[in-house]
Amino acid sequence: MSVRNKLLVTIIPLVSLVLLATGYATRLTAVRYLNLALERTTKVLTMGQANALTEYFENAREDILLLARGDIDEEPIRAILSIQAHVRPGNYREVAYIPANGDAPLMLVDTGQEVVRLTKEQCERVFNSPLMAPSRLQSPKAGSVTLVGLSESIYPPGLIPSLSSGLTLAVFRMVTPVTDKSGKVLGFWVISLDGRAARDILSLHNSPKSPLAAFARTAVKRYSFFFDSNGWILFQSGNHEDKESTLATDVARSGLSGDHGMPGLHSAFRPAASNETYWRMVVDVQNGQTGIESVGAELDPTVTSHDSYALGYSPVFFMSSPEKGLEVVGGVAFMDRSKLVIAAEYRIFDVLLLIFVAALFVSAIVLVLVGRYITRPVLDLARAVRSMPQNGELALLELPMRDKETTELKDAINTLVVSLIGQKDELKIKDASLRDYLNRQPLDLEKKVTAARDDEPVEGIVGASSGMRQFKQLVRKAASVDADVLIVGETGTGKEVTAQAIHHMSRRAGGPYITMNCGALDENLLMDALFGHVKGAFSEAKTDRKGAFLAASGGSILLDEIGNASPKVQQALLRALAARTIIPLGSDQEVAFDARVIAATNENLMECVEQGTFREDLYYRLKVLTLQTLPLRERKEDIPLLVDAFIRESSQVMRKGPVTLSQGAWERIAAHDWPGNVRELKHCLMRAVAMADSSVILMEDLRFEGQAEAQKARPIPPEDGPASVREVSGREGASRTVPAAAPVSAQDQPAQAVDALNPRQRLGLAYIRENGSMSRAQYQGIVGQNVPPRTAQYDLRDLVERGLLVVKGRGPATRYHLPAEGKSS
């Protein structure tokens, strides 16, 4: 048999058995829970609420009979109200004794805050006061108690001083006569029962604290309402915690038509005669019967065909006298909207889930046992395929024949393996050839240059990006005025080119252009170069020297690396810029100069001012106009223009014909980060043009600055011992001793990174390993004073990018340290 037939023969009978068992269990569970929900729950809950109200009225009947047997005095009445306020808060709101001869009544009211006695005049001002209750009695008899239906008693504002807004009470009233021995009626006792207390009984039974809480219940799905023997709905259950809310019937009468408000109780509601289900319930209650009705659309418009609500009802009894026995005074209706049928269905689903899990477990065991036998050949074949070498060396499968499908699958795989082996070799050859061909194809550089065309050229400044357009506008504005300019930006971003452009575009273009590097000379030489000297100022001063400021008269002077100037030079520059005069060395005469001063720096002068290494007044003197050059990483869209310009310039200088880039070379240039900015790009292209063997610069012709330095570097063999030293020549020919490059362990720095360093970097790294840290100036002193500051900055930044050093501090306070893990050496 095939694998498919084996699985079908195994699974189909099992599925059939699961379906039969599920259907049978569903039928049994549905019958059981539906009958239980429909026959028991609603009756028990409804009868419990009706009995609670019957007991409520019976307790009040006993209390008024006890009151009738006592003395007619204010103190017992106050005691009753005070005691019941602690035992059953809010039950009795009014207690009154009304003499039959018309004398002043004795009436006390519990306002909820205090017990107040009313005078006869106050009693007469109460709407529906207890004084009206005896008129409801037809034949007063000693020992009998009459229950008067729910009505509202209204105390107007100002009647009771503590209640400025008045008081409205919805109360049941109980009346009993007081007679003498001959049976003559002397007066009447009246007790008013708060309707909210009766409402709270229903609310309690519909809350989670219900004494009959067979199931978890919520007020939204279940509610009860009380109706009198005439069919008036007097109040409904509510929130058990909200005992101060007024009586309402809005939920009970929702969607029904009928009469709103009866005399004495405006919130009462009586459904219309068309609501047959409701009036059947009223008739049954009048006959003292308890029952259940199915709720239809005529009683609850929200009922749908999928819902099955149960309306339970039970009579509330009251015994006015032992001779009459219990009489029906109303009924409690319990609307169970909690979808008992759906709850039962959930139970059915639970049972079905258990059956399903059990069946699934059994099926899984069977399938595992059968599958192990049926699918073993396929699994063996899969393991053989996975065991093939992952390096691309495929091999034919050799497995014994077990069944038809597995044998056919093995043969198909072997056929595919043979085909893949041949195609893989062909693809390798084609890919390598295609990749090499594409990388060597000339790039249409003119197309990229045209797309990034520079419509607003400025002499020496190449770029058409949005940032460069704004920058060139600033350059033109700076050139149009004769104010001093401060140019700031990273090394290699074109600060000197910007200064030249400002000079050539200004009115001083015909004058001289002098450049002075404030970081390349020591303090005395720089002062002499800037301000000059007179003959005899010092032993070697054989003639007068103008100095850069006087030499640049009528033109411009560039003070490059102004951030590296010493405090003495800064003070002299501040005086010269402020007075526009200089005093040559050895002279006491001020000489005026007419030169525009342009300063450039890659330092953050404001931070230098804050650190105290640069004069604040000189900073603001220089900062008349400030230009910020853009690093190449922020304007990479200008790279095509720069590449075209540098290739043309290099080709002319080296007297080569037209040169262009290959596709591979362009991709490599576009992917590089250019930490050296435009200068690094220019030098890279100059080297490539010089080294190219044809008119196309290939990818292998490109050497970035870090790579070029690494190729020129030769490893320095370490001396014996960790404190070995070597001599290096200084600028003046004097020799000094510095630590030689010690062996770098794998724990300190990566070996490959150290091997790629140039000799200067290896000397600096050895010095830091010995001393802990160094500054850029110390680095220049270690590797030789003939190293320009920019080269020193590049070397140190390269060490940081390789992860061999970390930078701490900013500006002149910058120092370089070993990483944390490398300090132990």
C-alpha cells in the first residue's frame, strides 16, 4: 500500500468514532442542563425575594402591635426610631399617634440626620401626612393592622429647619387602632415603612451578596420588581450599594405601553391590557400562586428568537389579623435575562472540549504509533538528504528499497543532485565572470554629473546639494562685505578653499592672499611670522621683516588652525584686530595694516572658551561672520561632482588622457564613509589616477588613506622586556628616548588591527600603554615635530575608529586613552 492509503485507512474510522461520541455526549449534556436551568433556578430565586418582603412586612406588623400595647409617650417612639436606625437603618421614617378626639397628634419623623417631632400645624402642612392614614380604615378593630399601599409623603421646604430643601418619602404605612376595655377607639398608631428599604431587599437578592447566590449574578442581566394586587409596578431592584437613590420603574417598563403614575406615586407604572403574559402573572399572584412565564416580545421588546428568558413570580403576603390569615398584598417578579440556555450551552461546549481533547489525545497516540511505521522510510530519506555536506559538495543517495513512494522520491532526488552538481559549477564560473565584467565596465560619470549639475558655481567650491547651495550663498554674502570671517569645520572639509573663494570674490581679489598656520609653528616663530621684526631686534635679525599682516595689506590673510594659538599669540591677535595696527618685534611704533582677516579652525571655540584655553573676547572679535563647512558624509550627493573635478584635475597634472571610473570603483567610493572628508577623496583619486594602467580606474586601483598607510608601514621589532626604548629624531636634530612598540596581546587589541598601523601610530600606542594617556601635542612630540597637526589628528582618529583608543574631553582638553579592557597591560 502507498503512504496515502495507509493514512486514510487509519484516520477515517477514528474520525467517525469521535463524531459519534461527540454527538451522543452533546445530546445528554443539553437535556440535563436545560431542564435544570429552566425548572429550578428562577422559582427558587423568586420565592426567596417574595418571602423576604413578606417577612419585612411581618416584622413591621409586630413592631406596631408592640407599640400599641405601650404608653403613649414621645420617649418610646424616639427609642424605637433610634434602635431601628441601628438594627435596620431606614426602615421606619414616620411614627405617629393620632387621637380620635381631634387632639394634637404625637408625630416624629426620622429625616436621616435626626429625629424631629412635629406640631399639629406642621403635620397639617405635610402632603399625604400620616394623619390621613386612619381614614383608610373601614372597621377598626383592636389587634388588627392595616397595610396601606406605597405612596409619597412630601415635606415642603422650611417645614423642618434642618431641611431647607424639603423632604420626599415613598413609604408603606401600617395603621392599628388603640381601644379601651369597652372597645371604644381612642386613637391610632401609624408607622411609615421606607419603600427604599423594601427595594433594597430585592437589590440584595440580585447582587453578588445574595443569600440565594447559586450563580454569579449581575444587575444588568437580572432584576426584580414589586407590583401590588392591582397590577401597578411600584419599584424595581437597583444597585445594592446605592441605598439613597429614589424608587424607579424605568427598567421594568422599558419598551412597554401602559399607564404612568398613580395617585400618590408618580413613578408607578401599569402595563396595558394587551400585555397578556403580564396580566396572567398578576392573576396567578392574586390567587397566591408561584410560577414561571416565558418572556416574549410583548413583555420585553429586546427578546430575539435566539434568546430564552424566564419570568418568575411569587406572591407577597401580609396578615392584617389572625382571623383573616395571610392575604396577598402584591407580588415579586424576577426577570432572569442571564440567558440560562446559553449558559447551559457553554457547559455543553466545556464537555465537548474535554471529549475533543481526549479524542485528540487518543488519536495522536494512534497516529504516532502508526506513523512511525508508515513514515519511517521517508524519514530515513530526509535524514540522508540533511546529512549531505553543507559546502556544496552533493552526493547521490544510497538507501534500500522499502516502498513505492520512497523509492520514486529517492530516484527523483538523485536525478536532481546530478543536475545541481553540473549547474552549480557552471553558475560559479558565470557569476565570477559576470561580476568581474560588470565591475570593469566604464561608468557613465557624465550622466551622474549632469544629474547633480552645479548651477551656481563658486571658484574652488564644488557642490550642488541643498546644503552646499546655502553654503555658497553665505560665501557670496561674506565676500560682498569687508568684515572678518571665521570658518569652522572638520579637517578636510575645505576651509582653506572657502577662504580663497571669499578672497577672490571680494573687492580685495587684486591684493595679496597670505596663509598662516597657527598650529605648525612654535609661539616665537609664529609671532615673528605674523607681526615681523625690525633690524637688530635679536641676534639673527639682520634686516627688517614685514610679517604676514603687513604683507597682506590690500588683500586677505588666513589664520589657519586659530584654535591652536598660544595665549600670547591670542592676546597679540586681539590687539591687532581691535586696533588694526601691529607692533613689529623690536619696534615701539604701531604700524597700521589694511588686510581682511579670515580665521579657520576645526576646534569648537565656544567649548575652548568655556574651558579657558581660548580668549572669549578674541572669539567674539573673530566671530563677525561665521561659516560652517559641511562634512562629506552630510552631502554625499556631491560626490559625483567632486569625483569628476578631481579626476580631471589629476589627469591634467599627471598629463594623462581622459580617465573615468569603473562600476566597481564607483560602488566602492559610494559605500565609503570618508572620515577624511573631501581631502581624503581627492588624495584617493589622485593615487588612483597615478596608479591606473588604463583610462578606466578599477576597484583595485582605489586605496583609501588608512589602507595606504598600512601598506607603507613596516612592523617595528620589539626590544626585550616591557620597558624597551628606541631613539627618534626631533625637528632640531636632538634625540630623545620613547618607549618602543611592545608586543600587543590578544587580550589588549586585535592583532590584525595593530599590524595595519603605520610606524607613527605604533609609537603612539606604545607610549599610551606605558603612560596611560596622551594629547595630540604629545603625540606630535613622540613621533617627531615635523608631523603636521592634521596628520596627527588623522592618525589618532584612525586609532579610535579601529577600537584601539577612546577619546575623553573636548577641544584642547582632549586626551586619548586605552579602552577599559586594555588598561591592565
